[in-house]
Amino acid sequence: MIVRLKMKTLKTGIKWIDTVIQEGLPLKTSTIITGPGGSGKPLIGETFVSAWLKEGGSVVFMSLQYPSTEFITESIKNVTGLNLNDYVDKIIFLQLDVGISGLIGEGKNIIRANLVKPVIWDKALDVAADRLPKEGPGILIFGSALNLLLFSPTYGDAILDKIMETIATNKTRTHIFSVSTSAKAEEISKIEEVADNLLISRAEKEPFRLFMKVLRMKGMQYDSTEVLVPISPKTLNHIKKIADHSRSIVIPAISKI
């Protein structure tokens, strides 16, 4: 007789997600949220972050499209109603800094790191995760706009391999990464292929609305029906402006190394 162990999952308690991922997000798997630029991928990820923290887990943020931690806090507050200031013992922010060679800690919750370099990527994630309690569902690594790292002429190929390695082989933590298909489409397709779970988003402009669809979910039943992501156009426009401005600064900086 073959006994199949049921995979542990996280149910978000958020209706529009739970209707398509009825059994919950499988823990210690990798999830890629993909789609064109401006389709709200990080905001979808933030709904999982909110549920994760409410269940007692810890989160490492690696949001490359935001210029500071304040914008991450603001975005999650606007999208989910969650105040990250209530979870200061459960969160670490990894901030991209291409002006340093390694990584530098800033206080309790911030680590600046040159994440473009593969060796620093590994070290930064390990250092951040080791600082956090491993309670509830454990450690979630939440990274957004990771495609920005691929613009490095020196490290682009190597960091792509490192991201894929993390997604495919590191099962001690749960990973949720968002990537844009608007540039580096061939490289992004490779990342999509190795992920356990794959979600895709798109946007409509008039009015500004987001939609999400589940394309793959490891060991779980899911509904492939496209669902509306209930975030107001005002919130979407505000967050998009911040992210667009930051990307206009980040991409030139990465392109120089």
C-alpha cells in the first residue's frame, strides 16, 4: 500500500485567491508570478505575505522596484490593510545596493546587499533568514521585480542561473518571486519553467484593473479560471508611479556593473 502524505499549505483567507487555490499555497515550494510590466504582480504577492505573517510566519522582503522600505510598508497597507510595523520581529528587508561589494546591516530590519552578484545573493538570503524566527509556516522569501538583476552585463547570466537554482532546489523555505515578461522574455521563460507554482497576471487600463490566473500548482488541485484582483484603480496608479520611477533609476545602475 502506498501512503501519500498530504502537503502542508497556507490558506490565505482571501476569497478571490481561495476560490482558485482551494487547498492553499503549498509550503516550501517556489511560486513565480509572471506577466507584463504594470500588471500588479508584486501586489498579488503581497496578499500571500499578509496571510503568511498573520499565520505567525516570517518574511524576507526583496522588493527591487521600491526605493525604500517605507514604500513596501505603504503598498502592503493599501493592498491588504496589514501594518508591517506590527510585525517588526518577523520581517527583514533586503535592499539592493549596487554601490557596495557585499552586504551591510542597517539596524535590526534592513540589510543592504549587492544582490546582482550570485555569491552575495546566497549569503544575503541566508543571513536574513537566520535572523528570523522559524514559527508558523516558517520563512517566506518574497522577491519582486527580480528581472531587473538580469540587466547586468557582467553578472546577468550568472544571477539568472542562481535565481533558477534557488527556485528549483532550495526547499527549506517558501519562495514567492515576481518577474516581468516585458523585457528579457527568454530568460524569464527559463525561470517560469523551474518553478513549482506559476501564476500569471494582466492589466486592463480603462478602468485600471488587474486579473490573475493559476497556470500550475504543485501537488494541488486548482481552478484555472481568471479572477479579478480587487484593488482600487487609485491604489494601482499610485503604486505603479512609484515602481516606474524606481525602475528608471535601478536599471541604469545595474547596467553599469
